Amino acid sequence: MARRLPPLNALRAFEASARLGSFVAAAAELRVSAAAVSQQVRRLEQYLDTPLFQRLARGLALTEQGRDYLPELSAGFNLLGESTARVRAKRADGVLTLTTLAAFANGWLLPRLHRFRERAPRIDLALRTSREIMDFRRDALDLAIRFAPTPGRGLHGEELCSEELFPVASPQLFGGRHMPDTLAALADYPLLHDTDAGNEQPWLGWRGWFERAGLSTANVGRGPQFSDSIVLIGAAVAGLGIAIGRGPHVAPMLARGQLVRVTQESWKSPWRYWLTAPAAHFRRPVVRIFVDWALEEARQP
């Protein structure tokens, strides 16, 4: 005998309201009015014969029954969404033309790409690595992953992930000696420099790090300079000095033990990695499937 379920729209209204903390925020996500969300939640409460929220002047608070109900309901929606995405992806085919930075592709995308092929075996990825600003019409691009403060003027963007930076080096650099445990102590070692560092992105350069810590920058500019992030990290792996490691770029080398974190200092960039394109592109099946998969990957620990 089939189990009787509450109305789906009422479940969605409750889950979104509980997750976002208000009927207004839930309405924006579900693209309906706040009154409609409130009405659907009341409908669910009547169905269950129990209150799920306390309506407060400054928002919503879950009742004990609401707190018990939410986790399994959220898990059910997540499972339903993942199952739907897999079914859609298995049937979708075509070519997805994607552009991103080579270092991000090497460090973040490529180690995960086998899971996208399992999810969408009939979608072929055409990956273009470039530092140039993209022109979607001229270059026939479907999607870009861009590192920037915003997705870009006239473009739709969905935030993929943030970036944490920290000093990294090959264990060989220290020859078995105790690694430096303060930023000031790094000045005794060769420092590797990213030529992209400047006033716009001070977190990429040693000068910005030393200035932020209130340390002398007299000799901080000495050492090899690199215009390519992959070559810069390759120099660190080779034991040539200490680099500022960008989390998504260096994760595979840290996992393999080719690099280690040096000191506990870190700097979280205010910029983000965005999945970005003209809004119409996100309605293309190959784009939407890749975007949903990438966002799911970014949520993994």
C-alpha cells in the first residue's frame, strides 16, 4: 500500500523557509510570493497537525517538531535532486566548451573530472586554458570558470568556491631541519614570487603578507619571479623556495606530500571562483549538468 505524502509544494516551502530563515528569502528562491510560502507552510502544519515554526517579529524559529522534521526532509530533497541529475546527465550529449585558468584546471578540476565523466558519459568536455578575458560570442564558449570579485558585467554567475592562501614548500627544502613556524622566519629562506601580485591582489605577493603582519619588507622582493602559477608551484615542488600556495591549485601536491604547509598563517581571498556565462547559456542542458555537478563537488569536504 502506497504511503500518503504531504503536498510537495508545502514540503518545498517549509524546507526553504527553514534553511533560509524567512518566508521572504524562501519566496525569492522558489520564485513565488512570501504570502504563498506562508500559506503552503500552514497547509503542511495542518496536514501534520503540529506547528513547525514560531513566528517571531524578527523572523522564524523552528519548533522542536520542525527541528526533528527538517534533516530527513532536506536529505530527501538532496537525494531526489542528485538522482534526477544523474538520470538527466546520462541522457544528455554534446560538447561543453569550458575555459578556465590552467592552474585551477590542474589543481581543482582535473582530479575530479573522472566523476563528471561517470555522471555524464555522453558529454565531451572541450577545455581551453587561458588568462585572457573571454568573449563568449567570438570564442564560441559555453561556460567559464573565472577568479574575480564578481561574475562580470552582463554575465550570470554562480559561486563555485573561495580561495585560501598559505605558505608552502617542498619538505626537501628544510633538509630534515625544523620548519619555520612564523612568517618572520620565512625571510631566511628563498621566496618565490608570483608576478600577478599587486595592489589589486595583495594576497598573492609576499610584500602584502609581510605588510599585513607589520614586518619589514626591505628584502622581501628578492628571489625568483614567475608569470605562470603552475611553474611557480613546480619550483616549490623542486625545492627552490617557499611559495604562496593557492588552496585549489596546490591540493593535489599537498595530498601527495610533494608540498607541506609552512607556518599557520593563511589569507582568505575576497575574490571567488565563479561559474559564469550569459544567462541564456545556463539553460543549455550540457551547461546546467556541468554546473550542478561542479557545485556538488565544491560542497564536498
